[in-house]
Amino acid sequence: MKPRQTRPADPSHAPGLVLDAGALRALEHHDVVLAAALRTAHRLDLPIRIPAAALAQVWRGGPKSAPLARLLKQPATVVSVDELAARQIGEFIACVHLPDGVRVDVVDAHVALTTRATRSLVWTSDPEGMAQYGVGPEQIRKI
């Protein structure tokens, strides 16, 4: 019987922090709690992920986006949506049972899917929305 080889964890799937559009807006407004969480994440080498569509919802350029530009220069990953990711998000949405009258939000679904897939904490201004997409309360940090 061969001994099992161990490999380091894939850093692209390591738990860390995920920021939704509300968290990015809070960062633009210099939220001290979020800033402290980001400093701690950097100190602990935890991945920071920003779904691309969440960034698109907030980014307007110029001085207002300067805090976001600084974050993007640090070790932070913008999680893009390529064809494979788009299919995964679509399939995830098909499995989610939202309450009547609640419309599907592709950006929220991407944030939730990223959070769930990496077992990360999500910083959000909409904890109820994240819960609707199956993110557990232990993973949600309200901004």
C-alpha cells in the first residue's frame, strides 16, 4: 500500500474573506471595522476575494474609488466570471429556493457561491440576502 502524499491546500480555495458590493461601499466610506478586518486578514495571510460583478456595482473611478484601488493593489483577488463560472452560478441559482417575490440577483449569487465554495467569511450589508443563498450565519459578517 502506497503512503498517501499530502499536498498544500490550494490557495485559491483556502478560507478567507469575501467582500460584497455593500462591503466595498463601506470601504469607500472608510469603515473602521472592515478596515481592521482587512488588516487582520493580511497579517494572517488570509485570501481576500472580491467578486468582479460586486466591484463593477461600486467602482466609479476617481477619488471616491481610491480606497478600492488601494485594496486592489494589496494581495486581493478579483474573482472573475468566465464561461465555467457563469454556468456554475446559473446552476447554483437553479437550485436556490428564494421566497416568493424575491428576484434572483446574479451578483449576490456569485458572492454567496464564492463564500460557500471557499468556506470563507463574507462581509455584507445584506446578511438576509446571503442567508437566502445558503450562506450560514457563522460565515456572515454584517457591515
